[in-house]
Amino acid sequence: MSFGRPGKENGVFPWAKDLDEAREIFRRAVDAGINYFDTANVYQMGSSEEITGKLIREFGLDRDEIVVATKVHFPMREGRPNGGGSSRKNILAEIDHSLRRLGLDYVDLYQIHRLDHETPMEEIMEALHDVVKAGKARYISASVVFAWEFERLNQIAERNGWTKFVSMQNQYNLIYREEEREMIPLCQDRKIAVVPWSPLAGGRTAHPWGSKTSRNSIDEVSPMVWGGTEEADRKVVDNLEQIAREQGHSMAQISLAWMFSKPYITAPIVGFTSPSHVDEVVAALDIRLDEETIRRLEAPQVPHVKTGLF
């Protein structure tokens, strides 16, 4: 999501980094041993996929050793009846569009970005299965659905002998922990990978409350996600800031160290907008938090309404 043509005219993430800026971030990530790259067709209307694919080829990465993930659901052609969603027509069209932009023969993980409630679940799962059987994706996944929906989709696939979801990309961070109630226990029981998006809550748990950055000064998406819970969330962030200061690490590092302490986490999806962010995140892997620190970090969190949208 951090890569793409910048500017509001190119999508809803105007702070995205163009090819030249993305190259240095990508280089630092590859040098650090990162091998999992997550994008989506809708990120800056396809330019994120284009940049990601160009850098994979430019750096000569071994295709057998990297994991490339992309997504389908949000409208790519506004106002057109088949411009988005998870119908069979759109899934089969968009996987081809994504592969063309990426310049790859297949993706390792193809994800429904949200659940399309206007398309039968059977149609969604069969279309995704056909993408896998055609060799265009190795595995399938879902992002931001309710636990009962996720289980039902996988049961439909199992009943019909179709490909099942192997991972769940849900929001999970110190501010938003609703997935601990049902989705994460479900994934643990079914041995499904958890790859959380926004582990730093759009940067909210990476900086003191109220900090202004080049991203949040023009980011209109994050306020839609977290804008309604600011009073409660500030307590979490202020508490985190104090603990990070005591620990001698950055807020982002403590946020991620907390996440890495959870045995059910497979790979957080972290958005980098500078090479230094890569170093900061990788260093968090070596931080070990004791049980008392984890308890203190979690103490201020309060329930949030789970909408199925975020």
C-alpha cells in the first residue's frame, strides 16, 4: 500500500511512494531478508502492483523463495456494473489484470479484500478455486470478514472439494483487538495463518498522540477507520509511549514486539515509507517483552465495534 503513483488523482493513498523512492525501501527490505510482499489491485489503482513487480524483477529475486500476495474486491472501474466485487466474472478478470501489472505468471496468495455480500459464497469459492487450478495463484486468503463468514466459506469449499483459505488478513494492533474474541481462536483451531494488516494502526502506535507526519497530514482513509474511537485510543497510545520510553525502544518497535509475542501471529503486514522504517521493524524481532510489560500494554484497551468493513 506504500508503493504507487502519489497524489489524490491516482488513488486514496496519495502519500504512496513512486518507483524511485520505493526502490530504496525495497532494497533495504530484501537486504534484511524480508521475502513476503503484499499488495492489492486497488492500491493506487494498480500502480502498487506495477512497482512491486518491477522491483521483484529488477532485483532478480528468486521466484521460488518469495511470497507475493495481492487482492480483489474494491472497484477498479467506478460506476461500471462489473467494476468490482467478487463475482466469478470479476475474480477471473482481475487476477489476469493483476498478473499483467505485476509481470508475474502467478501470485502465491490471492485474497478477497472484503466479502462481497451480493455474490453467493459458492460462486466466490468456486471462482477462487478455478484461479488456483489454472495455476494463477498457489493459495487463497480472505481479509476483514466475520468469523462465521470465514468458517462458512471454508466449509463450502471443503464440501465441494475446492481450495480452502489458508490465511486471514485482519486488522490487529494494540488499539484494535476484537479479533481475539472469535477470529483468532478460529484460526488457531483450524491451523490458519494470521497476517494482520495495520499492526501499527495507520501509524497511531508509532508516534506520540497528535504527531503530524507527511502521511497523516493527507491521509483521508485512516480517520474513517479509527476516527470514531479517538478518546479511547489515545489512552492506549499514551500508555505505549511511556512504556516505550522505559524500555529504551521506539513506540513502533514495542508495538510490534507485543505482536511478535503472540504465538498465533504469522507475519504482520507493515507499510514502509522510508528505508529507516525497515531497520526499525526488523530490530523489533529481537525485543522480548516480559508478561508484566505485555499486561501493561494491553490494560487500557477497550472494546471496539466490529463492523465487517475494517
